[in-house]
Amino acid sequence: MPWDASTGVINCVRSRWRRADIPRLHGLPKVHKDAVPLRPIVSFIGSATYNLSREIARIIKHLVGKSVHHVRNAEDFVNEIRNLSINQAEIMASFDVVSLFTKILVELALDVVLHRL
């Protein structure tokens, strides 16, 4: 990865000029909801920011899964709670998160990542 010491920037974009693709948008139906709304999915492969995103993902990937609250998938969650005992004064609740990533403050996310790197 070329490093530009004068600007302090890592150049993760290919050195030759190429035409960038427009990100592609499609939707996955939420069949469990009334009126079956679509969950928007955006593919940035080939877009102008794809290589930058890939490089950032490479840099921070070792941070994922380090929390005791991390669950890899539904099977992992089921295995975690399978032998969980709940006393009569407790209840188990499940919440549907709406717009989780759009609610996270960018400054807070950057602070956490920089602190953990």
C-alpha cells in the first residue's frame, strides 16, 4: 500500500485511472412484517469508495468479536442461551432494532476504533 508521507495518507486506490461503477441498490423483502417492506441492500463493489472501504475493513477486522456481548449468528446465540436459567423474577425480552447503524454517532464510533487500535 503506497504511503504518502507528505499528506499522511494511505493510497489504497489503484494507481491507474479506471471508470468507477455506481453502487447498486436492491431490496430483500421483510416477509415477517405487514405490507412486506424491503430491506435496502447496497453493493459498493467496483465503486469509487470500494478499495478504501476494503482497506478500512482490513485494518479494523481484528476488533470484531472481542466483546463478551458479541454473537456471530443465530446458531451461536441459541448455543449461548440454551442452558441459561432465568429465575421467576426475571424475564427474557427481544427487541427489534430500527436503523441501528444510522443511530451511531460517527465521532463516537471513530473514538472507539482509534482507542482499540
